[in-house]
Amino acid sequence: MEASWYIPDLLPTMGASEAMQRIMRHRWISWKSLYDAVKENQSAEQIHDFRVASRRLRQAMACLVFYSSSTAKLKHHNHAIKTLADHAGEVRDSDIMLHKIQILKSKHSKIQSANWDYIENQIETKRLRSLQQFQNTIQKTDLDIDISWVFSESETKNDPIGVTAVDLAVQWIKERSEALWIAESDCGDPLSSRALHVFRIETKRLRYSVEMWSGILGGNISQTIKILKKLQDYLGLIHDCDTIIKTLRKSAQIYKTENEIHNVTIIKTIHYVVRERISITHRFYSYWNSNMRRVLQKQIKHFVME
């Protein structure tokens, strides 16, 4: 985990809203810096960093909403940031697909270069369209994401009597972990595309929650985050395959009568990606069932029983 996301100045005896103020300020400063940077440079790396920062900020905003006197206003900001992050995500998906196609080209050089170029052109066109939507949204968003008012003491409700930062952290981790186990049970075997997507999202939410409260949680924080990150990476790779397969299937349907040679290339590529998905899924199960699931359950139980 990046060191900048640790919140070192939380105290277990703090009131819940004071703790959220500190977390929110920390996340906001980091997010605003990346927001200003991505307005000028939409490279793959900048887009990725911005998306991650947006998720972390929105995680804090979702928690703060219980203590803000301007709930509707806060939800409006959250929606504006989500819209931006969603467009950035579409650009990121295209970047992932282009990277994957480069790997496939190196593995399967027998397929004519012109056919690979055709697929790349389709994806690059999609990236440009998504990037344009992202840029257009940024131009309209500056006022929507100014949340400096959140840091005014007058904008914070009084904490319920006896509710500390630890109480809020335990409740938040408990809710996120319950959502993760439900999502996992819905996946089935083999992992369905839609259910896996939900499982992946809940893994991120739990990981970012553990990070958010790392300053006051007991237990082995670094091990928990490491397990969640590894789980997130595996699920992300499978999701990337699903995204590529979906895009290529759509292209195959559109061009099946227009250009038979290109269509055959697309279908072959789909088969390659499907096999890769199966291989990654096997590695995921090997990792997850090799005691990691039990270790994670034990760590989460330790957090919520503190």
C-alpha cells in the first residue's frame, strides 16, 4: 500500500466525526493534487492513479455523510466524482485491452500483423471516445467537486454520546466484510462475469476501509491489506479478460459479414483470452483456498472484536 494513504494521527479515543474530518482532509488533498494533474495529462498512469484516489475519497465521503449537516450536498459531490471516475475507468479499460493485445501479438505472431492492427484500431477509437467524454466532464466539474466546506467545524454534527472513532471503524469494517462474503458466495464456480465484478468491487471497498482506519485498528493490518490486494489483483485480471472478451465479441458480431478475415482473427483472439481467463482463475483458487480465506476471516474477526 502507498505510504501516503496511511492516516497516522488518528486516536482511538477521538470522536467519530473528528476522525472522519482528519481522514477526509487527508484524502481530499491527495485527490485534488491528482485531479489537477490529470486535467493536464491523461496518460495511462495518471488515469489509473486518479481512479484509485477517487475510490478512496468516495469511501471517506460515504462514511462522513453520517456526520455532515449537508448530506444532500455531500452526496452531490460524491456523484460528480463518481461520474468522472467512471469515464476515467472506461479509458483505463481501453489501456488494459491495448496492453493485453500487445502480449497476445508477441505470443501468436503467426496471425497477420494487419489483423492485429485492425483490432488495436477498434480499441484505440473506443479509448479516444471515452477520453473525450472524460475531458468534457472535467470542464463542467470544478464547482461540483469543491468540498472545502466539509472541513468547517460548523458543518459537522455532534457525535452521539460515547461514539468514538474505534466504534465507527469497527462498524464500517463489519459492514464491508459482510458484503464481501456475500459477494463471494454469489460467484459460483466457475466465476460468473457479473458476480465476479461485484466480488472485485467489495474487495476494493474492504481494502480501502482497512486502509482508512489503519491508524486505530488492532491486528495485523499489513497482512490483511496484502491478502486483499492479492485477491483484488487476481479478480482484476479475470475482470480484464471479461472486458476484452465482451469488446471482441461485440466487434465479431458487427464485422462478421463485413470482413471475414478480420472476423476470424477476432474469434481466435477471443479463444486465447478465454484460455487465459481459465488459467488465471485456477491460480486464483489455488491462492484463495490455500488458507488465505481463513486467514482473512480471522483478521477481520480480530478487527471487529477489538
